[in-house]
Amino acid sequence: MQNRTLIFGGTSEGRELWEFCSGAGIPAVLSVATDYGEELVHPSGGKIHVGRMNSGEMRIFFQKENITQIIDATHPHAVEVTENIRKACRTAGLPYLRLLREEGDLPDYSGIIRCRDAAEAAQLLDDMPGQVLLTTGSKELKSFAGISGFSERVYARVLPLEDSIRACREAGLPPARILAEQGPFSKAWNLLVMKEKQIRILVTKDSGLRGGFREKIEAARDLNVVALVIRRPPEEGISMAEIKRILSEGASHD
């Protein structure tokens, strides 16, 4: 079996790298967590692995699929996943490349309040009146479920998946408070939603240019909506262009 590069990430960057490898004739496998992540991938004939893996399962997969290089293109807030990938690579002695999502300059808006994590955002939110648009994902719902008036004033925008909707219901949100949609979203769409739901507070993660982050902040600014922004975890890595260069050079040496 030929040597392969393994790309972790159902993100837009992960899909772009996988398609780049396919177009350049570079043997690669794309690993996504869910069936939904697979549905978003453009069919290019390459191999896709669906399902979450712990570090031990990753090492077995490396050996089985003859993986010789790993690219971590997971979401910038997926800290636990990234740590598992790093651990598996260290143990297997394989090269690891971390793709850093490009950051953009935020619009000049005094209504931005930066938060250390979801717990700090929830603590601040508990003392702030008004309707809330929560866009941090279904996994963070438990951090916010205890705030005052949660089920009466919070709208949660989550992926249109059964697990996401179930998490919203288990947290106490009625169906009318669940916005099941696939992003990223345009500024115009964010404006429409915030106006219709009379949103006064936006809660979001700093997910970079690819995550539709700027479009949310610009909509919040235009409507004078307070934006609680959960900071990106600090990390080191390299750009998309640099990773593509490394892949191309490696292919030319094969």
C-alpha cells in the first residue's frame, strides 16, 4: 500500500486540503467526525474515514492505512481533538502539521466583550437582560443552561443534526427556540435573524474568517447588539499556503 497523508477535519479547510491532494495526485485520507461531515465533502474519489477516534484508535488507523504524515485542520476551538491527534502522532513518531485558520481584523465596535471561555460568557450573560442568540454550538449548551430565563430568552443556532437538536431539548429549549441551520452565514442573514428575534446579545466563538465570525460581528454592530466573544485558544501552526507547499514538495520527491 502506498504512503498516505491523513487530514483531520470536517472544516472548510480540511475539505479544501483533501480536494487539493486529490487534484494533485497526492494519496490522502480525510477523517471527519460525522456522516454529516461526509455529506459536505465534494466527491473526488478519495478515501474518507467517518467517526471519532481516541488517540489509541488513531495509532491503529495510522498503521492500517499506511499513514506517514498528519495534518490537523480541525476547528480552532476543538482543543481536546487536537490534543488527541498530537498525542497519537508523538507516540507513533509521525510528522504533525497544524493548520492555523486565518484571523481577520474585527470591525471597530465598542460592543464587543471578550470572554476567556463559555463559563465566563455565561456568567456575564446571567446579569444581562434581553433576547440572546447563542451560536457556540450544541456542545456548549450545558454552560449556558443555568442562566436566568434560559428557555424564554435564548435562541440556539446549531447544526441541523439530530444530536444537536436533542442537546437543545435536553438543555430545556423549546422547539421555537432552536435554529437548526448550516453556516457560515452572511451578514444579511445574521441581520435578518437578529431583527426578527429581537436579539440584544450575541454569544459567539472567535472562529476566524472561515467561520463567518466577522459577518456576525458586523450585523451585531449595525443593530447595536452586544457581542460576547469567546477567545480562540492560543496555539502554533502554519498557513494553508505553507501546508500546500509542503504537500507539493513531498509529492515531487516521491
